[in-house]
Amino acid sequence: MTNTSLKGHQKKPKAQVKVPEARTMALQILLQIEKNEAYANIALDAAFQKWPASKQERAFCTELVYGTVRHQLTLDWIAGIFLNRGNTEDLTPAIRNILRMAFYQLHFIHYQPEAAVVDEAVKLALRFGHSGVSKLVNAVLRSYLRNPEKVVYPSVEAEPAKYLSIRYSHPSWLVERWLNRFGFETTARLCDFNNGPAPVCIRVNTLRCSREELIERLLAEQVVVAQSLLVPEGLTISGFNRIESLPSHRDGWFIVQDESSMIVGHAVAPKPGETIIDLCGAPGGKATHLAQLMHNEGQIISVDLHEQRTRLIQENASRLGVRIIATVAGDALNFRMPADGGAADAVLLDAPCTGTGVIRRRADSRWRRMPRDISELADLQYRLLEQAATLVEQGGRLVYSTCSLEPEENHLLIERFLKQHQEFRPADLSGLLSARLQSSAGADNLGRPEHQGLQGPGFFYLLPWVHNTDGFFICRMERVV
């Protein structure tokens, strides 16, 4: 492909430059994210489907995309220091993201030779821009290498929220919320945690194998395995190329699921033969876990708004050998039990939320949310919870969960619900937590002043900086009337 640039009122062909494929692919994905609002994980998966790259190339591309997206605000701050214009807003998206990628490699990961990082960034700028901007990229990066001490963040004493926002690359509105709630030290720990790599957690499918059998098979597949300290069926794995290419995955021996999500299944406490409703159920991780805990005996009705997403539930259930899930495509706000179905023994509402507990796992989510989303989602969550309550039989269980850390979506919502629905009461969850989880959530952690309200009757938060899991809120209530 030949590109042209305008120079001296004459068009000249742009020099053709070979660029290592991983950096080119990473840049193209970053442009999809910025210009088309693509999701980072989906864009990466789509690229890897078409790109015959090595395991190392894919790992490097993934590192560049996620790292650049996570640290975007910090990278723009650094670039602005060395740009005469003071910010990156006037740059084209391509040049802005080339600088971001280069500064990410130079400032954060360090294992790439500095000269190579600069050289490849200049080549990319020439390919996606013109000779003028390639010289600009070269000058900016070399200025940084000569004077890295010029990188200074806002004053932590004078502007603590701005300091944390720039230093840890989080939206200022979210940092301010967390500062008011948790204080400076805990907010800094949470933001730092969110910028770390998320481990790949999987759930052993005990309908097909034992944990020990899966570990043995994964080791034979050259996968690195570690056992969860929080849930018996949990493992973390690494050292593979694509998880879908593992024979153990194709054979349904496991499903990807975080430990915090598995704890939700245990909170439901399903028994063989029961009828369980899983509202907002796609892609089926929790529903298939419930089926596993029920030994594939009983009935699970999994509801999701979109038919395409209910197919994901069906596909996961089929691969895992789950036979007791029926899917319903429709609005959970309007769901009713079949006329002859009676009420449910338990209802799980894993509600749509802001996802502020899973920022580590969803690198681009921090840039997608706005303050108004919290109140708008809290309104939807409450209406969903009231609808879920109508489906629970007397003596049955109602479990509410989100992957948000925001009180309006969680314990404040539950307090309001229990005041208006005295037919429900909070259930005892003390027996749910493993010894490890109880220890890490003990007096030295949740008892600290900044953690007030994070554990109460019938509910608790899983805190990323305390439990080293995705952030989750889990509440169980019982219908007494």
C-alpha cells in the first residue's frame, strides 16, 4: 500500500518501512479502541484469529495494548512534558498512540532496548504519518532519554487527587470518590493494583474431572498451574498461547472464572434437585457453576436480555456437560416463572454495574464510565432486585452481586431494599468464607476505619487490595414470609 503526504504543495510517495508485526498490530488495535470504541480484549482476540504470530509475539502485542491503555493518562502527561505544545491533543490518533506505546516501553517495562524502541516508533510514525512527525517522535523520545528527571507529577500535598489520577492513570472523578471513602493510602493501593496484570483463573469442572486430574493434565499440556487459596475448585494458570487451543479446555474440563465469581456460586448454596433462577446470566460462568454444585440435578433457568448472549450460555453448558440449564432471552424486569413452575428455591441476580471492581481485568473500562453511570445503574439494579424478589419462594434465598465497589450499587441499595421488603432478612454468610479469606478480611483489614461499611449483616465486599481477587459485592437474603 502506498501512502502520500503533502510537502511543498507536491505529493510524494511515502517511504515504505518494515515494522515488527507486534508493534504494528498493537497500534492498529489501539486505534480501533480510540476511534471506534472497540473493546481491548475483543479487538485482541479478533486480531489473533487472523494473525499467524508466535507465542512471544502475541504476548508482546498484548502487553503493549493493555499496558498502553492502562497507563494512558500517565503516558500523555509524560509526552506533554517533552512536547513544545504541552499536550497530545493536537496530534493525530496514530502519532498519539505511537508515542504512548514508546513511552510505555521506555518508562514502565524497560526490557526493550531504548534505541530499538525509539527506532521502531520513528518507523511507525513514518508509516502512519509523514517525515515531519517522524522527526517529532524521534526528538520527543530522545529528549526523554536525555532528561528523564523532567518527569514530575502534580504535588501530592497540594493536589492529592490529581497526583493519584496522573500517577496511576485513573479518571479524576473516580479517584476523588475513592479518596473521600478510603483515604489516600488505600486509594493509592487500589489504583496501583488496577494497573497490574490480571491472572487467568479457571474453575475445575468437577462434572468431568477432579481438581487433581485437571492439574495433571494441564501440566502435561505444559501449562503452569497454581491452586486457589480461596475456593477448592479454583486454579490460576499461565504459560499457554491461546486458552481455546488447550485440549483440556476443548474437552470441557474447566472454564475461565475468577475466584470472586466462584464465591458468588457458593453464596447461593444450591442443592441437588432445586430450582434456581439466574438473572442476567450470560456468558454462563455462574449458572454452570451452580449446576456443578448441584451435581447436574435440578433445574436452572438462566435469563439474559440478548438471544446471542443466551447462546453463549448454551455453548458453555454443552462444552461442560451441563444438562440442567434452560435459557430465556428476554428482559429480566419482565421475567415470570412458568404457570406450573411455582417459585424458585433461590434466585441469583448478578446485576449490571459500573465494574469498578474489575478495572485490573478490563483495562479500558476506566475510560468508559462517567459519574452519572452510578446513579443510573443503581436505579436499574434496584428495579431488577425487586423483580428478583417476586420469584423467591418462602424460605428461599435471594443472592445479589456486582463487580462494583461503589456503595450506591451495593450495600446502600440493600439497606433500602430490606427497609421496604420486610419479608426478607439478611442471611448469615460467616460459614461461606474459607479460613484464608476470613483471615485476610479480619480485624487488620476490614476493621480499619477506611473500610467501614465493607462488611455487614448478610453481605461483604471482596477487595482487590486485600483479597487479591476481582472486586465484588455479595449479599444473601432469605425470604421469611
